[in-house]
Amino acid sequence: MKRIYIFLISITVFSLSSNACDVCGCRLGGLSYGILPQHFQHLVGVKYSYASFHAKMIHDSEYFGDEYSDDSYQRIDIIGRVSLLPRLKLNAQLPYLINEMDGSHQKVSTSGVGDPVAMLYFTAFNTGTEMSNWKNSLLIGGGVKLPFGEYEKLDDGLIINRNFQMGSGSVDYLLSANYTVSFNDWGVNAEASYKMNGTNDQDYRFGNQFNASSYLFRYLESPVIGFLPYAGGYYEFSEHHYEGKVEQINTGGTALFATVGAQVYWQQLSLNVEFQASLHQSYNSDEVATIQTNGRFSVGVIWSIQSKKEE
């Protein structure tokens, strides 16, 4: 099998948000293409992601009963990449969301198309050849999330928790930097992303978000397939949400995850499976609320296409 030179071309944006209209968990977001063959210029694929949260309110009062909620977030993303210039690529992603709240005081199930994202990535440098031992690359990206998904869904005449809406109703902006260095079959990837959220027409704004990751990987190959296991850590942070000038309680926070995953390459196809387990979490909950994230899982399939000029 022809050796694949690799770099990580991805952006990862997680929304760590909750809002106590009922006890609720957080919101799953995220854009990650995985570790892709460098010599393919275009791609199309699909990715499935799952996350769940448990939240509770212990009122310790004879007048108010305790509340709990088990929330799950699923998303199916249609993803694509087009090479515009040798150093400039356009990434696009359109999600379909399935969110479920199973709470003591409210049960909600919503689904629909979410907000699309478009990112432009510029390759600042990409050194190394098939014959060299050392390779490294730096990608810098910027993009926008557009308000397409429904963000005013109701339950019994009241607006559903903001995290269970299909979209945010706002235009948001993203920045990302991604660096990969490898020696022979071993490599390290480091990435950081920042998302600046706008305010929607209901005067509600999700908190800005930052995340960073670092992974160690190794590339193995046979005459038929390539195999790339990886492991590392992932950190995410979100500010409080605001409605007008009022800071929303039980929103935002930080979490640190251990990540393990693997990719399998066969000709133009790549399969990625990833699992994240929480190492530490600290959400901005008040004195009666507790919010806890569980493990996260994702699986994706990508079809890579080589441009004619590269064939």
C-alpha cells in the first residue's frame, strides 16, 4: 500500500452550555474530520456523534421536590472539503441533530437540521517528503456558523431549553490552528480553536468557547490497509450565556477528557472511531445544581477524491 503522508485537518468546537428552565445537561457540538491523507484534495463523508449528561437539583426543601434530568445529544454530520488552491481549502459541515431530555419535570425530544459551518484553512507550511523522516505542517483556519436551524421550538407553549434547540439563531465566528509533527511512523498533533458567538433576535447569546487537544499517533500499514491508532487529551471551556445583559445561571464551564481512537484507511476510504472519557469537569452550576458529563463517542466515514492535476 502506498505510504500516506498525513496531517490533521480539523476543527473542534464543543458547546458547554446548560440552562435551568428544568434541570438539564449540556449541548453536544463539534466538527472534526480526523487524520486525513494529505495527497487527496477533496472529500465527502458522514460522521455520527453521541454524548450524554446527567443533571440534578437538590433543593433540600419541603416545598420543592428534587429534580433530575438525563439528556442525550446525537448528531449526524454531512461533511465535505474542496481544495480551492494548493494551500487553501474550504471545509463545510451540515448537522442533523437528535436531542432528548428525560427529566423529572420535563420530557422533550427534538430533531432537525442544525446550523451549517464553513471554514477556510490555509497551509502555512508543510515540510517533508515521502523519503524524509521528519514531517511537519501548520494549518490556520477561520470560518462562520450560519443561523439555519430552528431555535424557537416550544413545549407546552414555553420555549425549550436553549441547548435542545436545533440552532442558536446567531451568526458565530471561528478561529483554529492545527500543528502536526511526525518522525517516521510516529507523530504528535496539537490543535486549538476559539468560537465567538453572536446574539440572536431574542437577545440571547451562548458563551464564547475555547478548546485544545494534543494526540500521539502511530501509522501502521499492510499491503492492503493503513491503520492509525491515537491517544491524548482534550480540554474545553465555555463562558456563561447571556440573555440581554443578564448572566444565565448553570451555563458554561470546563472539562478535560482522555481520548482514544483509531483510523483505518483502504484506498480512498477512511473509517474513524473515537471515544472520550471525562478526567475532570467543573460546570458553572449554582449551589443546588450538579451537572455531570458522561463519555462521548463518534464514528465517521470519509471518501477522499484526488484532483485530476494530482493524478
